[in-house]
Amino acid sequence: MKVIKQKVELLNNLFYEQMVQNVVSASNQCWKTGCLFDGTLAEGEKIIKSRIKVGHESLIEHASLTMKFTTNRAITHEIVRHRLASYTQASTRYQNYTKEAWGGLTMIQPHWVTGNICGEWSEEKYDSVVEQEGTTPTSLWLWGRLTDEWEYKIMAENDMVPDDMRGILPNDLATTLVMTANMRQWRHFFKLRALSTTGRAHPQIVEIATMAMNLAYNYAPCFFEDLKDKWDE
Ligand SMILES: Cc1cc2nc3c(=O)[nH]c(=O)nc-3n(C[C@H](O)[C@H](O)[C@H](O)COP(=O)(O)OP(=O)(O)OC[C@H]3O[C@@H](n4cnc5c(N)ncnc54)[C@H](O)[C@@H]3O)c2cc1C
């Protein structure tokens, strides 16, 4: 069994300048003047920020970002509740984690574990840690996940198929989820999941949504600048 930390990558196919151009072109339709954008990026950014400020957010639906989340299945379950987005997720029905390509189960290190427990774990390594440190919440979690992997392997040895074996996979199993959404929806997602504007979001989704928000801001700043002020507070 392997333990890793969650992460997020930006997989974009549209350059920032193109996104700004798209949104400003759409904005120009509203007044039919065609002269709101003088062609510079700075002017386009200014227009977009002013539209966001007045709540004219349908305009920023003309630009989108694609992100790849590597996190646990509990967090992806929360992410896919956001309906105005497109998703593709690793299948637990078709992949057999005992095959060579996977080499066993991979888990996401829980947010509450202090220190870094990333790496390969075996029963022997677990025993030596418990011998030195005694039983702790972290060791109990490791034992549970090693047992999950052991059960999964026994099922595979008994010719069961992934479709049926997946029932014993835990919420902390690592998975990948690709999410494409327009800027309006990303802003909504970041408000709820990184900035907790509607109530305390789970610490693990706060962590990964904040990573995504930083990536989004660094790639396409004018769409998120007002939110950046809030997460800097
Ligand atoms: C702190 C927190 C705790 C939560 N706890 C729970 C829980 O205990 N149980 C649970 O089931 N869920 C829970 N959720 C999930 C939550 O109820 C939403 O399903 C999730 O956050 C998706 O956000 P959203 O509904 O704003 O819409 P999204 O799907 O992100 O859509 C964006 C916006 O589009 C509009 N929209 C989308 N679909 C519709 C529609 N059908 N009708 C009208 N307007 C629509 C709304 O304005 C919505 O805000 C929780 C979320 C948070 C952040």
C-alpha cells in the first residue's frame, strides 16, 4: 500500500489572452459599440474586473479552466456535487488495483495526520513504527488501510472482478478527477470550498480547492482577483 498527498494540476487548452479576448468580445455585444476593447490585455482585464464587480457574471461563462485533482474518493464525491461542470474520474469498476500497473492500493494522507507518512507501507514497516511509537490514531488508520488492501488482494486471488471488489475500497482511496468548468462556476466552487462562505467546508477540500484557486489565479488573474483579496485577509 502506498500513501500520497493530494494535489491538483491545471490542464488548460485555452491561453489566458484568448480567454480575455473571448469574454471581452462577448461583452462588446451588449452595447454594440465594438470599442470597449482596444486590444491590449490590460484593457481587457480591466473590463472583466469591472463586469465581475457589478455582478454581470454570465460574461465570464465564455472562458473555462480544466483541472486534474488527485485526492480521495470522499473529496471527489463533494466536488462532483457542483453540477455546472464536466467530469471524468478514474474507474473503480474496470481497474484491478492488484495488477502490475497499480501495484496495490494508494491512499491519500488524511489532513489530521501530523508529519509525513507518504511512501510504501507493509505490515513489517507498520509493526516497526508501532513498536517505536505505540498505537496512535495514525497507526490505527494505517492498519485499517493495510487491511483494506489485504482483503482486496484476497478477493482478487479468489477470481472476483473489480466491479464487485470495489465495495470494500475506503473513502481515503486515491483517485483522479478531471473537472472542466467556466469561470463563473470556478468562482462559485472556490467561494464554497476554499473560502467556506456558506459554512465550514471539510479541511481536505479547503486544502485542495485553495491549491486550485491559486493555480487559477496565477493562470488567469483578472477572473479571481477580488477573491484573492478575501483569501489574503
Ligand atoms: C459547507 C458545506 C456543507 C455541505 N453539506 C452537505 C450535506 O450535509 N448534505 C448534502 O447533500 N450536501 C451538502 N453540501 C453540498 C451542497 O448542498 C451543494 O450540493 C454543493 O455545494 C453544490 O453547490 P450548489 O448547490 O451551490 O450548486 P452548483 O451545482 O455548484 O451550481 C452552481 C449554482 O447554479 C445554480 N443551480 C444549479 N443547479 C440548480 C438547480 N437545480 N436549481 C436551481 N439552481 C441551480 C445555483 O445557483 C447554484 O449555486 C454541502 C456543501 C458545503 C459547501
